[in-house]
Amino acid sequence: MAHPKRRQSSTRRDKRRTHYKATMPQIAVCGVTGEAHLYHRAYWHEGIMYYKGKVVVDNTAPAQAEA
């Protein structure tokens, strides 16, 4: 079995891997709000958090004091 005589430096290893570039993130447009957002991520729109077109958190409603 062949083995390298010397360890290859991390610089040489990283030079070999330079072909992998960062890609642009995919952007989706919500059908409910029309807001552009990242796929599979919740997003805020006018104080309301949406995920998959449904309301997850609503910060616009006033907080009710518990007695």
C-alpha cells in the first residue's frame, strides 16, 4: 500500500479544495404576504412571524395582563 513520505501541508490541501465556491441562497416569495425570505426559515413581516404561510408569533396584539 502506498503511503506519502511527507505530510502534505494544509495550504496545499486547501488549494486543492478551492473549486468549492459559496452559492447564493435561494429566495422564496410568500404567497400570503408577498415577502421575500429564505427557504425553510421563519420570517418577520410587520410585527408578525410567518412560517409556511401561517402565523407563528403575533407581536402586534397588546399583551394581556394576567390577574
